[in-house]
Amino acid sequence: MKKYTANCVHSSADSIDDMCDCGEEIEYAEFIKQIDVEELKTLFPHYNWSDDKAEDLTLEDDWAVSFWESEFVKAPCVYIDHSRVEYIFC
């Protein structure tokens, strides 16, 4: 299980550029299999995390969010691009 490692604000531009340059976009279902959902709830508390899919916005359905697989500082990772901020899980 990959753990939250860093975001682009707390990393170097070179390591983020390298990660993004070789990143491949993946589906939410693939991303969520690789990380701890409880960490996502902590990082993104403003989303609806209930199972009933109410009218509130979910992370999966947010148009400003995409999910990626890559390497970060030579470690396999997945990351969320959330409004052009990368949240990295290694």
C-alpha cells in the first residue's frame, strides 16, 4: 500500500518535472486500489466520502482532478493532480 509522501509545494521542481514527464494517466479505480482511502479523507476533507453518492462532489467526479502512475525520486508512485497540485503516494 502506497503512503502519502509529498506534494509539489514541498518538493523540488526537478523531481516533480521528472515524475510528470513519465506519468501515465490511470482510472480512479486503479488509483484507489493502491492507496489508503483514510489518507485521502484527511487530505481532501471537503469531498463527500459517504457511500450514497449524494449530490455533493466526490474526488472521483471532480473535473479538476486526475490520477496518475509514475516514479518519484526513482520510487514507484501514484499521484493526484488536483487543480495543478500533485499529491504523491509512494
